[in-house]
Amino acid sequence: MPGNKPSNNHLGKPARQLLFSEALRQNRAQPSTHQEHMTHQPSDRADAPQGATMDRILQEISAVGRRLEGMDSRMISLTEETKSMRLDIAGFQTRVATLEQQVTAVEMQATLTEDRDQELLYLRSKVIDLEDRSRRDNVRFPGFPEEIEGVDAQSFLKNILPQLTGLAFDTPLEFHRAHRLGPKRREGANHPDPSSPASYNTHRHTSFYKKHECRALST
């Protein structure tokens, strides 16, 4: 028919295959606009998820950075507290060392005090012994009238004892001390005081008294 597209039916099979191959080659070499749109559309859809993923990654990195900044501030605070604790510990060590020195000094002083206490006890026992020994030479003379000795009891006894005993002494009497025993008689009292108005104590170096003379004087 006039106006119709010529048919390839009159061509043989080898010719039709050749024409089909050429058309296919041209179609592959020059893709259509629809094919180009279909080719680029998947790429655009793939880029959108990748951008969202990058945003999430950046947000997470920013959050991690903020957390690290907070950790840095806490680490700085812990460092300052550690320094303060070290200073406190150093102060405590100094105070402990000072207290140890003071305790050592107190212990040494206590040791010295104990030694001195022992020495004082020894000296006290010696004083008591010496006092007891010195009292062995004491002689008491009761029965003298009140205030007959005057102001000097030693001179009175030195003069009166030879007269009362009738003994002649080769050397003058010597006394370590002489004094009355007890208080003086009260005025208006009817009874005599049990103590003598005058008595004397002799020291061991006044050994010129013989025992029988002392016994005679004391009777």
C-alpha cells in the first residue's frame, strides 16, 4: 500500500539479523533521555541517605567532644583535690614528726624523773637514818623552873650541869644546840607543863660524855 512503511519481509533471514544487530548497537551507543533519567535517579536517591548518615556521625562526634570536655573539667578538679590532699598529708606528716619528737623528749624526761625519784628516795632514807643516829646523842633534862634558862639555854646548861652532877670535866661542855621542849606554861595554870622549860641536844662529835654520866644526868 502506498504510504505504508516498507516491510522487511522481502529480505532474507541473514539480512534481517544484520539490521537488528545494527539497531541494537545504535541503541546502546545513544541512550534515550528516559534511559538517562532512569540511570541518574537511583544515584540521587543513594546520595540522600549518605548525607543523613554523615550528619548523624557529625552529631555523635560533637556529643563525644562535649562529653570529653566534661571529663577534662572533672579531671582538672580531681587533680586539684589530689594536690590539696597531698599538701594535707605533708602537713600531717610534719605534725606527726613533731609529736614523735615531743613524745621522745617526754619519755626521756620521764626516765630522768624516775631516776631522780629513786635518788630522792635513797637520799630520804639516808637522811632518816642520819637523823635517827643523831637523836641517839640527845639528852633530856626535865624539872627546871620556868624561864630559868634566860635567853641563852646553852650557857645556862654549861654552868648548871657541873654543879648539879658534881662532875669535873676536863674540857668545857659543848652542845650542838640547846632549847626548851614544848610551849611555855600558861599564866594562871595550876598544873606544871609535862615538858621541861629547857633541854639540850648533843651532836655525835660531843662524845666527851660517858655513858654512865649521861645516865646519871638523866635520872
